Amino acid sequence: MSTPPRAVTPAEEGLAAKPTSLWTDTRRNILRQRVAQVGLLLLGLLLAIAVAAPLLATSNPDAAVGVDEGLMAPGAPPELRGPCIHLLGCPASRPQHFFGIDRNGRDEYSRVVFGSRVSLLVGLATVGFAIVIGTLLGSIAGYAGGWLDNVIMRLMDVLLAFPSLILAIAMVTVLGPGLVNAALAIGIVAIPVYARVMRASVLSIKERDFVVASRALGESARGILMRRILPNALTPLIVVGTLGIAGAILDVAALSFLGLGAQPPLAEWGSMIGQDRNYLIAFPYLIITPGIALSLSVLGFNLLGDGLRDALDPRLNR
Amino acid sequence: MLRFILRRLLLTIPVLFGIVFVVFALARVLPGDPCVAALQERATPEACALFNARYGLDQPIPVQFVIYLGDLSHGDLGNSISQGRPVSEILIERLPVTIELTLFALTLATILGITLGVISASRRNSAVDVGTMVGANLGVSTPVFVLGLILIWIFAVVLKNTPIVLPPGGRLTAGVSIVPLAESWGMTGQHGALRSLVDFVSNMYVVHSLITGQWGVLGDAVRHLILPAVALGTIPLSIIARMTRSSLLDVLGQDYIRTARAKGLGERGVILRHGLRNAILPVVTVIGLSLGGLLAGAVLTESIFGLSGIGKMITDGVTGRDYAVVQGLTLVTAVIYVTVNLVVDISYGFLDPRIRLQ
């Protein structure tokens, strides 16, 4: 990202140009786009924060440090619970809390930092699950065709007919609240999207010459699917998947906000906002800081997804 | 055209059937004894036997499904265990609140979204365009509940003593009240479909106050709807603006647009009459699809703004493990969603004659 793209002479662009692989092209296309650059930057930051969370956090995210420091004592002025940064002129006599302390006396900044781990992990796991199952169903439907195709895809149609978050809420009602169940529900609801994308890819690829050749050479159906079709169908899956992570993070946070996902004391942004929402008037930063963290993470995946789509779209290749 | 509509209608039937099946299966397939879930610590074997017999749970699963279908066919969505009354009755009370909110948000998103999209596309790469697209990216990435809470903080707390202060929740200011239509029309003794319809309309305060000409109430109800509608409408607004822009840019690059310009048509006419008309189809699709997100977002919006629509109903249902309520609501929202998208599909036939002939 640091080196500027080299100027290409007209001669190089012609026949003399070295053939480049799809991935090289893609990487170059992505890095050329401002949108994708911002997305990558945000995600890099998110990943760095998630990995380095124990180093960045100023205290244990689950420990009621504010109580030990006497900030929550009856009679202590509520302003003490607010943000205090020594560098910005907060008196050194007060304990430092970048984003203040939450309703249980925990350090909000440390909780926001640790929350990045939960959201990133849940987003990736949820979409990973949906992609694996969706790809499997979509490739079976596309490759086998016939009644199997019909049964699978009609089932997918039905799942798509529900507003996804509401179906997820219904599933969590039955499964019981919890982060794993919430992620599972969001994952199940997302399966049809990937199944459709995969099926469409398989249908467009399976009659191509190189696939027919493999079949003639006696390659098994599984081999054809895994080695010939899947690699060629990955492109749209990656684009949809990246955008899907953004949606999954939003939906899981929404379930947690409603108390159906992450359970206290886990530092998850949605549940932090949900738990402290009644403190909006007195301590708005308890809502605003995890809210901004959540929005920026989602924005990162959205921008990267948009950038990938443009970069991988051959129509836009110059 | 009639054939086109009929075909679309027929294609919807299996999906509706599938929805009913999924909603039914969800309660039976997933682990957990419904009796234990409903009665909790009171779930003694005797109580469960009685419970199962009462709700038909002692029958074989296929029989249960047929019973469920039969109940649905005359509008019986089961009984709420925690409230002890029919789910359909609660729905008539709550659904209007959600519909009012959703329609408000959708109207806002559509009008503003198309306008911003058209301006962006016609002034490509201008400050307005860049601003709109950055705003749209932020808009799709901000969760409804975060935006809603921040809006409350800004308009009800920060701007408290200014003229643009807006109420942080509820449907009417304390002191402002509205008489149910059934009461003012002397229908309190009646029951049945007509009464349900009147109650339904009566619970949409904006429509209600419009019908009865209570302008003070109307203003108050609209003021209460602004913040929730903005919070709920921002994501579809962003999506609609982006879709309008990209679809219009696609169309504006085509030959007939150049022809229209060449024959001396004003830029306004080119963009609105030739451009937008041909670019609107994908936008209509997106508007239809965004309804699913709106209905789900309404759950969060209502929870933040203290509105007692289906969102409140579903969260109460979940916390009370009142599965009949959640089941009924899931079913109804899915049917609304499918129906609206069916209407969108059919509207293509009117918007684009080519589709009818396929």
C-alpha cells in the first residue's frame, strides 16, 4: 500500500505485457481504490486492536475498578464516572479512564477494546459457517440439478422470505439466548444467500470445456466440484461474504442489544449499549463509544466488500 | 398482463406454504420441551399432560401440522401464554403502530433517497455526490439502535431548550389523548371483522387523527414519529440513494440519452423523463427488499423509543418464552414481506412492458 503504482508505458500495456494472475490483478485493483483503501485501513486497525487488546486495555474489562477506586461510592459526584484523560487536563488526582466507567464500575475503554475481539470473531465465524453450509447446498443443487436442486432451492427461497433478523429472533427464542445461539441463528438465516451465489456459479461453470474434459478423464463428481468448479466460483463468494460479515456483525450486535445474544459480563458492543442504554442522558459516551466502534467495524467490511466487488468485476478492468 | 399477475400469484403459494411449515417446524424440531418452556418450574408431568392435550401437542406431528393449518385458515394464531388472550387480538393492537412507523420511514427513505441519488448521478464527482456517497456508506454501517440512541441524545437532551427539540419516545405527549374510533362511532358492543378493522385503523394515530380531523393530535403524533422514522429509515435511505445513483449513471451512459441531448432536450428532461424512468426498476426492487430490514429494524426502533408495536410484542414474547406470540409474529411479518415483494414484482409489469412478455 505504501509504494505508489508505477507508471505503465503504452508499450507495456500491449502484447508485451506479462500476463498477470487474477489475484495480482485484484490486489492491484483493490489498492487503487480509495474506498477499499479506507476499508482495509479500518479493518487493519480493528484486527490490530483485537490482537493487541490485552496490551491496549488499561484494566481488566470485567473488573469493577471504579468501585475499588471509590468512584461509585454513595455520595460521590456522578461526574467522577465520566471520561478522564490526564493528558487532556484531567487532574492527576483522579484515576484515569479514557471513556469513563460503566454502570458496574468497569473501565469502558477497556471493554470497547476487548469488544473488538468478540465482534470480529463472531462476524467471521457466522459467515464462515453460512458459507460452508451454503456452498455445500448450492453446489449440490447446481451440480446435481433435477429434484434435488428443486428441493434445496425452494427451501432456500422460503428462508429468504423471512425478514432475517426476525427469523433469527424466533430461533433464539427456541434455542435460548446466548452469543453462540445468536451467531448460529444469524448464520442459518444467511445460508440461502451463499447457496444461491454458489449455485449460480456452478451452473455457469459446469458445462465449460475444462470441466467436461475432467469428467471425460474420469474425475469423480467430488473432485470436479472441489478442484475444478469451487476455485472458479470463489470470486462472487468472497465479495458476498465480505459484505455478509458486516451484516452478521450488525445482526449479532442487534440480538445482543435486545439481550438475546452475548450475556453479561462479556464485553460485546451491542450488549454494552443495551445494558447501559438507560444511562444515555447522564453518560452518553457509554452508548457513543461502543456505537462508533461498532459502526466503524461494519463500515470497514462494507467498504472492503464494495472495493472487492469493483476490483473483481472484469467489466471494470481497464 | 392478467396472465403475468396470475403466474406470480401461483408462484407465491408454495413459498407461503413453506413459511407456515418453517414457523411450525421451528417450534417442534428444535430442542426443548414446549411445555417446560412455557410452564417453567410449574411443569409437573400432570400439568404437562394437560398442557399438551390442550394445545394438541399429544398428537402425531403431521396431525399437529394439519391442526395448525386449520387454525390459521380462520385467523387463529394461537393464544399468548403470558397474556392469556389470542395472539391475533394482540396483533390488531400492535401491528398498526409498526405499520405506521415503517411506512413513515419507508416514505422518508424513498423520497430522500431517490432525490439524493438523482442529484449525485447528475453531478457526478461533485461535492454533493461525494458527500452523499460518504453519508450513504456511514448510513448503511450504523446500527439502528446506535443511531436511534444518538438521535435521542441530540434532539431530546442536547437541544433540549431549543425550538427543534423532539420527544425521545412514546406516541403522544402526556395530556394529549385520542379517543378510540370504536368508542366515538358507538361500536363498543360489536365484535368481528369490522370491529377489528376499525380498531386497527384507530391504532394508527396519524391516520386516525386525519380521519377525525384532530389536527393537534396529528401534529403531536407526527412529531413523535420523526426521530424513530429517521433512525429506522437511514439504512434503506442509504441503499436507495446508492442504487438510484448507480442505476441512473448506467442509463445516462446509453445512446438514447445522447440522442435526447442531441435533439436539444433540457438536462432536467433528459435525466428525469428519459433517465430516471429507465433507471427506476432496480430502485423499486431495493425498496421492496428493504421492507424486510425495516420490519426487523422496527423491533429495535420500538424498543428504543418505547413504542408498543410488534417489536415490543416480540421482545416480550421472547423474554416470557411465549412461543405462540413469537411464532405468530414471525409468520405475519414474513407474509407481509412476501406480499409486498409480490406487489413489487407485479409492479414491474406496469413499469417495464418487456417483463410482462417474458
